[in-house]
Amino acid sequence: MRAHEAGALHGNDAAPTWLPYPTDVNALIPGLWSRTTARGADGALEVGGVSVTRIAEEVGTPAFVLDEDDFRTRARSFRDAFAEAFRPLSGAQVYYAGKAFLCGAVARWVAEDGLGLDVCTGGELAIALRAGFPAERIALHGNNKSRAEVTRALENGVGRIVIDSLDEIGLVDALAGELGLRAAVMLRVTTGVEAHTHEFIATAHEDQKFGLSITGGAAFEAVRRVLEADHLDLVGLHSHIGSQIFDTGGFEVAARRVLDLVARVRDELDHPITQLDLGGGFGVMYNTQHTPATPEALATGIASIVEKQCHELDLEVPHLSFEPGRAIAGPSTQTLYSVGTVKDVRLGGPHHRVYVSVDGGMSDNVRTALYDADYSCLLSSRVSGEMPEVVRVVGKHCESGDIVVKDEYLPGDVHRGDLVSVPVTGAYCYSLASNYNHVPRPPVVAVKDGEIRTLVRRETEEDLLGLDVG
């Protein structure tokens, strides 16, 4: 805990040490908000030229508000940065990771902007196909693909199926044979590297459900089996080291271990590996603790790593693929809530905590409860001249862990009817949304050039009752 800088009688003394006291509680922290977000003349936030008060009136709250220009600019930035950095080598392709957030409109944007699309279930694949996404630019992941999912991928000409286990080799081979096709596959390998933000640990991370261990020998055995299969074409290897990564340190170790395997396959099985996917997991700024790297810095850093290590192993540099999802979708969206109950709770002595309850919660953002994630927020319907107060923004669900923002400064006069915006909610919030306590899921609306467009409509109680056939 920290003391208020103006003295013990000011504030509620509940702020964590990393949370800075704001000089202006109404100001937007640079890096937290999408490119078109700003305060309007009336003090309310505007996104894509649309006031949040208008959004609340026309769409209701809670609502995910997606800045279309921001999303597409980020997608193109990653596309261009990696293409430029790897142009002197063997090129690179960026795949948008649909698990971050996927709907028909997003699939079409990604297709129009020249990215590939990474999907990991039959449902994500169905959305991509219905949107008309070019199947040859789709990659299908998943640690437990069903026969139906693999069959759909093969029948629609998906560009590559990422095999995740020895068992799956036989499944994909058999289904391709039944259809009279050859399946282009990659093998997901486990490098023993797990990256967390700017730190990485190079041991003891084989105990997970994903991938084929390089150190345990399963990865090499998988390569051998795929090469011997009748209906499979091995197009490359895939590695993913984690999420919310802010630098390239973890990629250096992971790339070396994957390239060592590439060299071994060349030497012992006389087969060249021409494609390598190093995954994604690039980090974003959720609050002032985070300093994400730019696409250009990530691309040039990883290109240098791969080129150097290929040279040391006397390998041709393979064609690279990357899968940013969070880094594209996350900062492009904010969640707009209406404030309900505001409660001041004594913690003992002079200390207290202010709970600001909003009309959503863990049903639209479970990451705080699930991952202990830290978010920020802002009073978005107006500006205030009141002193900042540390608050905890909580939801309406019957759970004490139903917390949206653990600690943030809001004006001391925040009250029922105010609008509060939580930034950087475009990744893994709607994707992980639920109907806990039978609360319908919010809509996702895109804003651009003063217009509001619904991408995913709000669920209704009729939707929920329609599923209850008992």
C-alpha cells in the first residue's frame, strides 16, 4: 500500500505502489486508448467521431466499442513491419489470431488487409468461411481437433493444419486419404521456453497440453511419421512461447531450439524445413506498468535473431509466420459501462475502499478473475473537478471475485448514471464472455467517421430462454 502524496488524511490509502497519483484524473493516458479516442467539447469521450453518451443512448450498456480505424491500422502495421524486416531473407506472413476476437466483419477486414487467419476450433473456422475468408490463408490449430473439424478444413482447402500430437498425425492422414487429398500440415513443437512479459524461463515447461516436445524426442518422431505418411505434406514447424511478451528475449531461445531441430531433420532425414511459425503473444499496455514494443522493433529484432542462428547452423532462412491477435484487437476496443451502486467500505482505521458497481462484470471480462489481470478505467461521460479517489470497479454478478478493475483513480464524485470506460478490452473479453447469472452478453459495435455499426448484436433474455427446452 502507499500513502496519499498530500498526506494521510487525503485519499483512501488503498492504491498499490505501482499506480501513480494522477495530475489530471480526466486525462487519457497515452498508449491505453485507441487512436481516435479523445475528449469532446462537452467533456465526454469520443471514439471514431462518436460520443460515448450517444453510444449509450443508441446501443445501451455495457457495450464493446471497437475503433475500426485503430484495428485495421494495427493489423496493417504488423503486416508491413514483418514483411519489411524479412524481405531480405525469405519473407514473412502475419496471421491474425482469431481467438483474441473474431466475427464476420473482423474476418473480412483481415482478409482485405492481406493477413492470414489463425483459427483453433470448428466454430472459428465456420465464421471465417461464412465471411468468405480465403481458405488457403487459414491455419487450423487445436490440441484436440475432432474428425468433423479436420474434415471441414480439408474439404474447404484450409492452407495448413497445425498438428499438435502424435495421435493426430494418423487422424489427419486417414481423413485426407478418405477424401482423396493431400493435407498440408505443420507440427507444433514445445521448446521448453515460456515467456512472461520481459522475462523467460528456459526449463521445466514441458508439462502442458500443447505441442510435441523437442527435448523429449516427440517432435523429431512426429517429423519422421509425417514424412512417412501417405497423404501428408510437411510444410513447416510451429512454436508458441507465451503471451503478453514485451521483448524478443524468449524468441531467441525458442528459435534456436526449433532451428536445431530443423538442422537435425535436414541431416538425419534429408528433408528441408522451409517454413517456420514463431507464434505471437506480443504484449499490449493495460496500465502504466506495461511498455509494449512496436511492431517494427519486434520484427527487426526477431529477423536479426533468426538470420544469425540460421547462419550459425548453415541453414537457409525459412519463410516465417507470426500470429499477433491481442496486439491488434486489444487496444482497439473499450468497454462502456453505466455506473450503478457506489459503496464506501471501511477497511479499519482511516482506510477505506470505494466500490463502483457497473452493469457488466465477469460475464464480459473474466480476465481479472481468471488471470489476475490489471485494467485501467476512466470516467467517460463527463469531466470532473473533484479530487481523485482510488476505486475498485466491480460487476453485478454474485461473486466476490467479480472485479473488472482492481485499483484505479476516479473523481471523488462518481455516481449512479455516470459512464465509465475500460480500455484495451478487445482481446479475450468477448471471446471469453459467458452468461453467468443468466446475464446476456453485450454487443460489439464498430465506430468510424461518426457512424455506429453493430458487428455482434446484444443478446437478449429471449435468446437465453430459447436455449432452455426443458
